Amino acid sequence: MSYISLDSSTSSTTVVVFNEDLSIQKKFQKEHQQIYTSEGFVEHDLEEIYNNLIELIKAAAEIAPDPQLISITNQRETFTLF
């Protein structure tokens, strides 16, 4: 039994695989580019984040091919549908 957590933060995407005791089995992380449009504003390339997420999920699936639970978190200021 395993669990996967997906987190897309301001600077990176992280995927963590937990075992049934909720101990971390493996953590995958990939940074994404920060695009500064003006002072105090940061944007991101959605396609880059999506591609990073797919890459990390594939890596996690090698360890946890049939997770019992997948949790998703994000930066709270962002919303999109993939």
C-alpha cells in the first residue's frame, strides 16, 4: 500500500511517495522558471509545470504503481485545469 502527494509551489513541483506507515519512500522534485513581469509579480509557464508534473508522476509510479491515495496541493493563488 502506498500514497502519493503532489505539490506545486512557487518555485518547484514535488512528488512524494509514502508507504503504508506514512514514512517517505522517495521524494522527487523539479524547479520551474520564475518569470518576473514587474516588481512584486511572478508568473510561471503552465506548460513547464505540467511537463514537470508528468515527469515526476511517472518516476513515482515506478515505486508506487497503484497508490491508495493521491493528495494534491498548490500555491493557492493559482488555478488551472490539466
